[in-house]
Amino acid sequence: MGANDRTRANYLWNMIGSIFESMLSIVLLIVVNRMVGEVAGGVFTLAFSHSQLMYYLATLETRPIQSTDVEQKYSFASYFTLRGLSCAMMLVLSIAYVLFMDGDPFKKRVILYLCLYRMVEALLDVFAAMFQQHDRIEYSGKVSTLRITVSLVLFTAVLWITKNLEWACIALLLVTVVTLFTYNLDKWREFPDATISFETSQLRSLLIACFPLFLSVFVMLYISNAPKYAIDRYCTDVVQNRYSILFMPAFVINLFSQFFFRPLLAPMASLWSHNDMGSFSRKLGTLLGEIAAITAVCLAGAWLLGIPVLSVVYHVDLSNDKDVLMWVMIYGGLNAVNILLYNMVAVARVQKWLLASYPIAAAVAFVLSPLLVQASGMRGAIAASISSMVVLDLSLVIILAVAISGKKKRTSSV
């Protein structure tokens, strides 16, 4: 395959895979709401959110380092070893959480099944990052597309036949396990240097490199989930369900943003490595402009069609919540900016500076979420989320600006 053909395939399958990944939680929540009702929808969305938190514990956020490791500083065996250890830790903590959390046994079991599903996804991710590192992100797109298609079909069929959310979640888990050991490994065999073995010599260095990113993303997930935890404490499962439904369109902004910047991570890393700060800054500015344009279009679409479409699709009356939806879309734009800047900080290898910014934003979420949710329900929840995200984005802008300025000074002095 020629370079141009590979680039087209990477963009195409990254786009398709990103669509499927972003749509998974949306479609699953639609299916749950329509087949087993709003209460089960509230349980499912809380479980899915918690499993996402556990997912990042399992990945330790190595992907930004691995996918941009164009000089192959660390071996695939090192990445795989660290991922195996982190998945084992995630499994232990997930079981402990379920055993000691307050809640009925049904909710606990659903949370555990989804955490197991996310653990297997985390194992798949170490292969996806390797594909991206070797400029074959098309493979991860193909794996995601196949897995999610089968998952959606089987989850829906099991839920329709049994009306049992637990069995449907088990089906989701089984599809992911089968994908890991079949189609995914078939693609992996094309990379003979990517050996699966237990390698510890680089583990300490790799963990030090990844830990600031992991801590930042883990805190970011807490920031996103803090309002949901507050809703779970002070409101009902129905309110939880509706809040999650209103949040779904925000993922559209992230989805389209990733179409543009995910395939550019390795090229951006090359520009940084070769000290081409002019091109790096211009591309970054272009990507930020694209996120702003996408956000504006999505805001207009949500204003005109959002509530009617969501109400019909989810079979829930949301006519009184249009203002919440608008603020959710603004949050989606701010979150897309956060994801882009976060990845650029990883490219610049200044991730240790993140250890200052994310705890501050988490403190804002920790303080504001219970106060605002008690006072204003869903409106308080989105206000707390936006406040935290504004603090986070501003801190990342400062970090990246300082990093770029320092790089320019070092380059000019050579």
C-alpha cells in the first residue's frame, strides 16, 4: 500500500471506528430505555460511567505515550506488561468497590459486568496504540467497527429476549473477549517486533512517563462523574437517566473533533521532535478553530432539533430541559478542547506539569457538584461541570504556551 493510500485508509477507518466508539454508549442507553425503562436506564448509565473511570485505571493512560513513540523508546512488551499489571489492579479495585458500595445487588452486578467489559477493552487498547504508533490506525478502526457492531446486535437481542440487563451486559463482555483473541490478534501478527512477553526492565521509566497523564485523566473522569455521583446521592435514577440523555449530544463534538486530530498525533509528534514549532503551532491553531466551528454547528443543531429528537429517540419527555441541553453542548466544546490540548501536552512530553492543573479542577468539581446539584438538580450539575472544565482548559493553554515558548528558545540558541 502506497503512502497516500495508507493515509486515506487511516483517515477513513479512524473516522468509522470513532463513530462506532462514540455511538456505543448512546445506542446502548437508547436500547435500555426503550426495552426495560427509565429506572434501568439510570442504573445502566451510572454503571457505564463508573466502568469508564475504571477503564482509565486499567489503561494508566499509556496510549498518548505509546501512539506517539515514533522513535520506539519503549518496546511493545513493556507496554503490554504494564497494561497487564494495571488491568489486574483494576479488577481487584472493581470487585472491592462492588462489595463495599451502597446499593442493591442488581446495581452492583451490572457495575461489575461493565467493569469487566472495560478491562478487556483496556487490553485491546494496547494493540490499538501499537497500530497507531506504526501509522496503521486503520487496523484499530476496523477492530472497533467489527467489535461494536457485533456487541450492539447481541446486546439488543439478549435484552429483547430476556428483558434482563445483566444478561445483556454479559453478552457485551463476551463479544469483547472473543474480539481480543481473534480478529485483533490476526492484525497484531503483521508486526513481528511487537512481541507479547513479560518485560520489566523499562517498567519504572514507562510508569514515570505515563503516571502524570493517568492521574490527569483519572481526575478528569472524576470531574465528569462528580455531578452524576451527586445526582445519584441527592436525586432519583430517573433524573440520572435524563441527565445522561441530555449529555449524549455533547459526544458528537468530541467525535467530529477526533476525526481531525487523532490521525495527526504521530505527525504532530514528528514536528515537535524536529523542532518545527511554526508548523506545530499553525496546525494546533487550525485544530482549535475546527473545534470551535464544530461546536457552533452542533449548538445550532441542538437548539433547532435537539429536544424533539432526543425525546422521540429515548421515549422520554425532555421539553422543559432545553436550557440544560444548550449548556451541555458548550461543555462538549470545552471538553473537546481539553482532549486536544491534553494530547498536545503528551506530544510535548511535559505531562508532569499536569499534576498541578487537574487537582485544582477536581477540587472545583468536588466542592461545587454536591452544592449545585442539591440547589438546582440537573442545572446545577452542568454548571459544576462547566466551571471545572473552564479551569482545566485555561491551565492547559498556559502549560502548552510555556512549553512551545521554551522549545523555541532552545532551538534558536542551538
